[in-house]
Amino acid sequence: THPDIALHRMLTRGSVRQRAEAVAAAAVRLTAQQAMAMTAIEALIAELETPTHDLARIGRDADRIITLAEPFGLTPLADAARRLCDLTAMLRARGRHAPDALMVHVQALRLFAPGGPVLGDADAALLLSRIAALASHLSSSLSGR
């Protein structure tokens, strides 16, 4: 049986004790995967720091960061990666490339990455709003507005 299916069965059909055991087992599995996820996040950000015109790859790597960051509560990192996905989608749709804007988004990822500087909620919100404003400005300028 696939572990996720077994967990679902224990949570929906089991006794309170079985549910508690299932949740504890899932937490142990998640904790065991944390080091691997942090290493993968670091490798993805390092890859994104290498300039490229491959917007599809940038979008895929940013999406992978979201997937790896969210289970471990790295919400600002996931949000910054989501904004990078949005930016690459917009650039691809318009057939454009904006290396400076992409690099600003990647630098935001680096700031939110594990082992990076500790940012408070207000600083994280400010940084996320600034990269959103940059993407909005870029979108408007590429539209000719």
C-alpha cells in the first residue's frame, strides 16, 4: 500500500489512537525529508542564479521550490517563487525576456532561502510587495501602457 493511502485510511477509519499514531508517523517521515528538501532548494536557487534565456526551465525550477518549501513552512520563499513563476509566465506569453527583473526575483529567493538572513514578517511582506510591484511595472511597460 502506498504510504499516503495508508495514512488516509488510518486517519479516516482508525481509532483516535490510530489517528494520533498516523499523524506522528507522517511527521517523522516529513522531518526525515527536510534535509533533502533544503539541499534541493539550495541547488535550485543556485541553478537559477546562472543566467539563462530558458524561461520554461526557470518556471519549472521556481515551481519545484514552491513544492519543496511549503511543507516546511517556508511561506515567504514559496511566495517569492510563486511570483517568479508568474513573471516567467508573463514573459513567455509576450515572447520577451527581462534578465534584470528575473535576477531580482532570484535574489529574493536567496534572501528567503534556508540559511539566509532572518527577515521579520514586515520585512518579508515589504520585499514580496516590491517584487510584485516590479513585475506589475514590467507587465505595464511591455504592454505599452
